Amino acid sequence: MLPSRRSELSTSLSAHSTNQQNLGFPREDALAIAELLSRLALLERSLCQIADGSAAELLLDPLFRSMSDMYRRSAAAGLVDFSDLAYELAQAFGTARADDSATRRLARLALLAVGQMRRLLIPRSQEESGLFAKQVVQELVNCWA
């Protein structure tokens, strides 16, 4: 199960600082962001395999674990919007079954969410807050539910 979301998010909110270097993130956060981007690429590959109909039953548990880990790491780095989305995706995959058509649909929706999560980590402009990306993913999660 995922750790207490409220306590981690409140801790991460108080720990988050703003700096104009590295796209507005402190050096430690920039390293965390680079790691999260790498994890997103791996996650994307697994989601593509599921969306293509390959080995969903083998990939569901590792996907859930990976998303849960991304949630914990992003919350610790103070990336609140990202951690909220990672939490929602982890919950969706934590309750997913190996039902082929439903799991493929979830994987396709999750691929869209991963694109939005990447947008949160690499904003197109300094002013982009991530609210749009968060809204898009929340709508995707609501469609799934």
C-alpha cells in the first residue's frame, strides 16, 4: 500500500524551495527530476507493451511498484503536482486486474498521463504552473473510474 499521502505531501510542501537555476529547481531537485524523467521513460516502455497487448499480467505489479516509488520520490523532492499524479496512477494500477481490454485501455490513458507528467517536470516556460497538466490527468483518471 502507498504511504500516508497527507503526511508526505505536507512534508514535501514545507521542504520545497524556489530557485531560478535548472529550470527553477534547486540542484537537488534537478537531480531528482532527471531520475524521474528516466523512470518515466522506463514506465512508458512498459505501458506501450501493455497497450499493444503484451504480458499485462507480468507487468502490472512492477508498474504499480514503480509508480508508488515515483510517488514517494517526487513527494520527497517537493514536486507536489507530480506526486499527486503519480499517486493517482499508482492507485489505478494497484486496483487493475489482468482483464486484457480494460488493462490495455488503462495503459493507453496512462501513456497520456505520462506525457503530462513529463510536462510538469520540463515546463515549456518558467510561468507554466502544471495546473493544466494536472487537470488533464485528473480527467483521465476520472474517465477510468
